[in-house]
Amino acid sequence: MEANRKELDPSDQELEGSPIAGEISSVNHRSPSSSAPPTEGKVQLSDEQKAKKKIYDHRHREKKKRRESKMMDQLGSLEKTTAELERRNDELKSERDHLEVEVKENWRILSQLLDNNAGQNTEVQNLPQININGESSMGLNDRREMNQVPITSSKFRNN
């Protein structure tokens, strides 16, 4: 009988049931008694409280609208930046592809020059090496030439 005794919780509601094994507090894990008075409905606000709530709600809605507007502006800015970055990425890919083709062409020209140089100096044992750090430039009739010395070197300017 004592296991189903009725007790009062701190809010003076009657509790039914027995405490869980090992439970120290008899208040925890119990449901309010069915004989306890129900708490239903909203608590009515005074006119002053209603006015304050209306002002607060209005400010809250305005603040929310401003935040949404700011976020939409940021989103538009980010979309614009994204489009610009994608365009720049495409340009850089195109430039990279063009430079790769140019490097392959320069290596082809360099190997031809090395072959020509080796053919002209068959009697010489130690073949001179073409400076592979040279720079290419456009020669006569729009033909690409490989300079043995970089155009910007001090050796070239002193001659």
C-alpha cells in the first residue's frame, strides 16, 4: 500500500505512483494526479502588456525583414562573384592550354635545332649545347625562332 501512496510535489500538486528503484527524490518521474486541477487556456495579458508585445512583434518582424534583405543582397553579390570567378577560371584554363601547346612547339623547335647543330659539327667530339634557357621570338615571315641567349641577358646587350 505504501508503494502507491500520494505525495505533494513542490508546486503542491498531488503525485501518484512509487519512486523508481534507487531514486532518492520522490518528486521525480511521477505524473500529476488525475484529481489535480487542470491548467488549460492562455493567461490573459493586460492592455499594457498587449501593447508592449505588439511593439516587440513589429520590431521583430522589421528586423527579420532587414536581415532577409541583407542576406539576399549578400547572396546576389556572391552569385556575381561566383560567375566572375568561373569566367576567370575558364580564361585561365584556356591560357594554360595555349601555353602547353606553345611549350610543346618550343620543345619541337629546340630538338630540331639540337639535331641541326649535331649534324653540322660531326667532326667535333664535344658538341656545344644550346642554352635551353633561351627565349623564343618571332623571326622573319612570322616564323618562330629560338634565341640561344635570353633576350634580356646582359651578354646580349653588351654585344
